[in-house]
Amino acid sequence: MADTFKSFRNSTDHFMREALGGLVAAHPCAEWHDEGFVGLLLDDATKGEPRVAVISGGGSGHEPMHAGFIGAGMLDAACPGLLFTSPNAVQIGAATEWANRGAGVVHVVKNYTGDVMNFTVAANHADAEVAQVLVDDDVATEIDNDDSPGRRGTGATVIVEKIAGAAAARGDDLQAVAEVAQRAADQSRSMAVALQPGHSPTSDRATFDLGEGQIEIGVGIHGEPGVERRDIAGAQLTAAALVEELLDSILSSLRDAGVKGEDVMLFVNGLGGTSQLEQDLVFGEAVKQLTQRGLKVRRGMRGTLVTSLNMAGISLTVTVVDDELIQLIDADTAAPAWPGTVADPEYADARMVDDETQPDSGEENTWLTGFVERLAASYDDLTALDREAGDGDFGQNMEAAFGDVDRPVRGADAEVLNFFAHRMLVRAGGTSGAVLGTLFRQMADAFEDAGVDSRDADGAAFAGALAEGLKRGVDAITELGGAKEGDNTLVDALAPAARAAKDATGSVDEVLAHVFAPAVEGAKATRGMQAKKGRASYLGESAKDVPDPGAIAVTWLFGNAGVDEF
């Protein structure tokens, strides 16, 4: 069955004009010209100011490029074509004449046949003096063939636009602006990889076909397939490996072109459907690898700036820079989509240091070892269950807290429970971290106050400490978040367990078995309840038929039952 794509639109016929209308409405310093371009909104003081103007353009679907980079210090105008279709020469010509302030106009043109032709026709018929800067940075299409159109223009375009705009703003003449911008273009290379294609809001079709378990290496920004389709089913293809592959091609191309220099700018670009966290990861990996290769990342930038509609992918751009290019990159601009850059980025893992050591004294704590082992067998099941009942993080939080706990667990009940509390509060975080951390802390205090340790205590003493610890836990959790029995939370398993512990008799194992049964019944009762507290409460009826994963986990303090038994 073919995938069905959804888009926000009123009609396919009016999509582009309505989308561009909204873009201009949201732009702080641009206006629409009905000749077919977006122009910088000029005040009376700047309308007659003689300076070089910089314009660009291309097919729509790459936003915020180009219109998002209109602003003082960057572009004066942008010519949008239809989706993935070059603007026509009439649009470009009108934008050129409008933008001309008497000092000439620079055209920043991506190396696609339609773009080059239409910008060239417009330049040939313009009354203004025009200089063209050609951006051809995509090494995926670097073919040693006279009949090839050559490298495509992709991510480096926004860097070139920034440099050209800054040079024009500082008062450079036409040829000087064009020369410094072309130098930046010539010293830039890019390459992209896509995990999923984008889809067109005017056709509801994928921009290309990509099977499950496949990625596309060297993809273009118009949805063009890449140079290699790779099947990764059953293999672990890391971000580090992909970054290494892209950088190998980029740096090899720069070397082959004779571009020398150890100072570079790194631009990690999202292609429209890639989360910022993933971009951040790739950015850190690329900074690390460039440094390891002996290059100095003088400026870094990451963001979703040059898109292919909503393609899930990234592109890497490396520009060899010098002090002048850095000065132009750093120059002020009012263009709303320019994200700014970071100087001399360095990478280090953002690792939280947790120096709390696990208790390891004496004999095994059989009771609490069993709890950790039951959790370890069910992290994925708890996560899957929480996807239906909440936000899907419960099993992951439990694994973050307990995944590397050494087994068998050793130590007295109070010190182990305090260790569990620390792990939940520090490593798990979120609601589950706060709630279970509070429970374990209260239980630890109760066992310490009673001087009880399950490893050598009689059943009556253990039952008393357990009952007091569970009661304190229920009271503290209720005070913390307001949850009570019937609210579809772990309290529905915890409260009946606390009551049962008060009249439990026999050995430690018999006490736990006595408490286990009502805890399980309480956890089962959460199936059919509508949550009133926690993330599941936001889902209403949709989470009603799912048992609470926190309640299930609580039962494992007392005994063993599989997730499917609830």
C-alpha cells in the first residue's frame, strides 16, 4: 500500500501564491512585488543610497532560502519560482532593475541549468550592470565530463549570499563584491544524505522513492535521488560513519581543486524534516572529525536553512576561509533566517558526571536484585506500553536509571534503596524520576529508622518496615503531585500494597508474596481508568484501555509478572 502524505493547503492551484503571501506577511523587512519577486523594504534614508545590490532566487521548496535571507547586510531581493522550478527571466529582470541603486547588481546563482539560463537572459537584457556569482558546491555531481553540468549549487549558497551582502554593505564596488563572493563559492564543497524523501504539498507524492531500511547518499535539494542508494537493513550505520563519508568526499574535492588552507567554516544543514537534536549531533561529530583531520573550524553554523521541502536528511558544507571571509561572515545582518555563527567551536561529550557509587558490601540483596532483574527484562515492553498510555519514555527512563546497575545487588536495604532513589532522581528525570525517586527515598528512610535489612531480618520486622516505607511513599507522592487511588497512576498499585503489608506475616518471601497480589490487582485496575494525573491524563479516552506502566513496575518490587499479564 502506497504511503499517504498530508499537507496544509487550501488548493493545489493557489498553494504557491498563498504560501508566498504568508512568507512575506511574516517577514519583518520584505514586501511582495507583483512582477514576481520579494524585495527588501526600504526606508526613505536608504532608497537613494548608492551601493551594490545582491539578489538571488530559485525554485520554491528550499525555504528559508532565499527570501528568508533578505535583509540589510544580505540580499536585496529574491525571485521564487514554482516548486523546484527556476524563476523566469522576466521575474529576475524586474528584480534586477528594482534593486539597482546605480552601483550594479550581483546575481548569486545556483548551478542548475534553468537557474543559470534565466539569470543569464535577465542579465543580458538588464539596463543595470550585472555580475554573476555561480555556486557549484555539491560534490555528489562532480563528474569529469565536458557534457556534465557540473556540481549543483546547494548549501554553500547561503554562505555566499552572506558574504556578498556584507561586502556590498561595507561599500565594495561591483567587481569586488562579485570576486569575494565567487572566492567563497569556489572554496566551498557540500554533500548530503537523506534518510527519508520529502513530499510535495501540491501533489501529495514523495519527491523520490526510498524503501524501508534504505538511505540515499548524495541527494539533491530538489528531491533528486542521490548517487548511491544504500540498504542498511540489519546494519548499524552510525552518524559518525556518515559524517566521515561525506567529509571524505568534500575534502577530497577541495584538495583536487587546489584549494588550500586549514581554517574552515562548517555548516550543518537540515533538509526540512530533521530534528534540531539530530543536527546538533551531526554538527558535534563533524567538528570533532574536522579537528582530528588537522583542520581548524573557525566558524560553525547549523540550522534548517536550505531545504528540500520536508526531506529527512542533512547536508554538510565546508568552506575554506581567511580573515576577510570571516569578517564578512561575522558582519551584522537583519536577514531573519540568518542564524549567526559560533566562533572556534570545540566538541566534547555533554556527559553528566554521577559519582554516586553502587553499594557493594556483604551478601546479595535477593529482594532488590529481583526488582532490578525484572526491570531489565522489560525496558522495551514498558516503553511500548507508555507510547500508548503517555509519551513513550517510561521504559527508557527506567533503563537510564537501572540499565548499568551491577547484579546481583549487594548491600543493606536502606543503602540500596537510597541508591535507587539517587538513580531515579538524577538519571531518569521527568515525572517518573521524581515520583519513583521519592518512593525509594521514603522507603530507605523507613528501613533505616527501623534498623531492618531483608538479608537477616525476620518476616515481622521486614513487614513492618515495608508497610511504613510504602505508606510514607504513598503520602509523599500524593503531596508531590496530587495523585491518589483511581487516578490511573502507580499509586493504584502502591496503595493496596501498603495496606497489605500491614497485616503480612511469615518469612520475607511470604511477606512479599502477600503484598504482590493486591499490587498486581491494583495495576490491572488501571486498565479501563481514565488518567487524571501525569502525561496520560492529556490523552483522555485514547489511553483509557492501557494499564499504567508505572503501576506495573511497582509490582516488581514484590514479585514477578510479565507485562502481558496486566
